[in-house]
Amino acid sequence: MITRIVRVIETFSEDRTSQTVSDIGRRAGLPPSTAHRLVGELVANGMLERDDEHRVRLGLRLWELALRGSTAHRLREVALPHMERVQSAIREHTQLAVLERDEALCLEKLSHPRAGANIARVAGRLPLHASSSGLVLLAHADPRLRERLLAAPLRRVGPETITDPAHLRRTLIEIRRFGRAIAPGSIEEVSTGVAVPLRRAGAVVAALSVVLPREHPPEAALEVLVRAARGIEGDLRSERR
Amino acid sequence: MITRIVRVIETFSEDRTSQTVSDIGRRAGLPPSTAHRLVGELVANGMLERDDEHRVRLGLRLWELALRGSTAHRLREVALPHMERVQSAIREHTQLAVLERDEALCLEKLSHPRAGANIARVAGRLPLHASSSGLVLLAHADPRLRERLLAAPLRRVGPETITDPAHLRRTLIEIRRFGRAIAPGSIEEVSTGVAVPLRRAGAVVAALSVVLPREHPPEAALEVLVRAARGIEGDLRSERR
């Protein structure tokens, strides 16, 4: 039952915020009668909503419940003022990401109106081996996840994505040693990702990053990022929750 | 079944991001065995997560699914750059809220580090008759909602909350006529809320607001808000989705 509900909710995406019940059923692999009943119950509970054209959308109540008590949302709330400070200094893209099922999940992103190329989206995912925040998360992940990822083919995302396992292994050691990842051209040729880890109680819980135009040197941004990371870690320590 | 799942998720809040299974069961009004089975299934589907101390949290996967395809999230993404512009001009609190079940639900909030008092929180709620964004949403709501609210007792939230129905009715007419709500002291004595409507396809879909220290005149903020609202409305029109 819960699996079916999740499958229904999974049929919605950034590019598909409204659907007919039959489309939902087809995409979730449910018989039409099951889809109708399930959507009806989800609408009755506010998890889905019907619009004027009888199409179905994700409910505001679902959004509210999923955010209100979530640790991801808390982390984002604590990080945001510091991200705004990074953003006002660097004026490109400032991002916060966490590890979720072998990928980097973007919790927040601030972008300057005239910032350069960047594919990241809030609630979107980036591959661990190709994004600077993913590399930071991977460098500090459970060694079993690291070995599993190093054993599988490493997809080439950008012109300079690290696809050789030995090279990636050396890079992860450097990231742990120097406390930052710098990834030029690993997603897009014209951009460089710069990321640092965020720690809570000693463990890396997230990565804070900026995406710069390739021609910008990363050092100044790195200094701002490190200062912001210390600020967020301080605020996380003083949290009661 | 769906109602039970919703009741489990509802037990989490900003002040309660992690709980034991028995606490969840008790708060959701479920027998212990049902709570254990349900939490187990929700964990298996990533909707909940267990932490190191075997306490339960809302899952990152739930956060991701609830945001990714939601129209609330899309609206927030479109509004954010404009909110950042308001914020850089006003440097207090800038907020985006929508109507959800007789209350104003806050979708986004940017706050200056040294901004004044403000109780709003992202994914938090404000009463329609007491907050400036709530007043804007109420002024443009379905007349049946307005009449229902005017017929019920109006709770005094701040020293100047409008609690007289006839006064509230006149205020709502003015808000529709002048295209803005100005609410000094209606939530907190020291603050004034200033809000304007956001329209999509002619209908008011959200309210954009700032919260100012009481001693600041609202006119300059209002001008900035109106400009931002026009910008957001333009971006909403040019959206394909």
C-alpha cells in the first residue's frame, strides 16, 4: 500500500506538476480502478489536489508536512543566512547538498540573476563523482558506498568528469586531506564547482558549494565558503534540536 | 490507511524532528503494533528514516518527492530571485504565502540577520485575519470562505488585530481597492506587515509581503513589493508549466 502511494507521488516531477488520473495510473503501473480509488483517498487527505480542469497536483498539505518537521528543512534554515552571505560576496550560485541514496540531493540553491551555467535544482540530484558537492560527500561517505561506486562504471557527465577509478580514488584522498573539492569542467565545460564539507558532531552531514565561471580563480570563493561552513557548524552546535 | 500515514507524518513538527516509535504511535492515536508496522513500512520506502539512536525522522526521500513536482515549490522558485531583490532593498523580512485551509501557509521567508520581530516560519501558518499576507489572501478568497471566517470569532493575535467583523469587512474592501494590505501591530506590537497580491491568469495565487519595524513608513517598501510582484507575475506568465 505505502509502496503504491509512493509510486503515485513519484509520477510528479519538475516538468510534470499536473496530470490526469489515468496518466498517473499508467505511469505508476496501477490498474485504472486502483489509481482512481488511491488518488481519491489522497485528495481527501490533502496529499493531492484537483485543479479546475480535473487534473491532479501534489497537495500543499503534503509540501507542508514533508517540510515542517524535516531535518533537511532545519539544516536548510540554519544554512540559509550563511548562504546569503556567500552569495552576496560571490554573486554566482551557492548550493547546499546532502547524500541521499548514492547521489547528492540539492537542499537549497541561490543564484545571481546574471550567474553562469549550472544544472543544479532544489530537490534535484547530482552524481556524486561529477559534482564538487558530490565529491565532498563521497570522500566522507561510508567506505562501502565509496567502494561500490568505484567498482561501477563512472559516467562521463562533463568534458572533465573523472571516469577512471584510480584517479577518483586519489582525488577523494586529496579532498579529505585539503578539506575541499575543486571540480573544473566536471559537469559543464564552462563552470568550476568548489565545495567544502559541513560537519555536525564530527560527521560530515552536507556539502556547501559555489559554481563559478571557469575563468574565475577558486581561491577567493573557497575562503568565503570555509568561513560560511564554520558559521553554519557553529549554529548547528548551538541548536537545541 | 492513508489517513493513518498522514497522522504519523503529522506527529513531526519544527520542534519535534525525531521521535521514538512508541511516541509516534501515542501521538497518532495508533495501537503500538500498528505504529511499529506502519513506521517499518514507511522506513522501507524512505518516507521515514531511523537515526543512530533508533529514533525516527522524516525521510529525505519524502522531502524530495513532496517538493520536486509541487506547484508550491515552482512558485517559490519563480518568486525567489524577486524576493532577494526586495530583501536587498528593504533588509528586513520578505515572505511568500498561499492560502491553505483557512490559513496563510508561508512558502518562503528571507530575513536579514539584524531584522526586527517576526513569527513567520517556512512551512508555518499565520491566521488570515491577523497577518498582512493573510488579509490579502482573504480579501481575494472565495466569498464563502470570507463569510465563514467573518461569522466565526476573530482571535486577537496582536494588540491591533482586527477582531470586529464589520471592521474586517471594510478592511478587506480597501485591500481589494488599493491592491495592498498594511497591518501595523496586528501580530506583534513592534512590527507592521505590508503585503500585495500575486496573480496568475487573473486569479490571486499568493501574497508577497515584508515585515517592517513599526517606526518605518510602509510606502517605500510597498513600492518595492509592487515592482517585485509585477516581476513574479511576468515570470509566471512566461512559464511553460
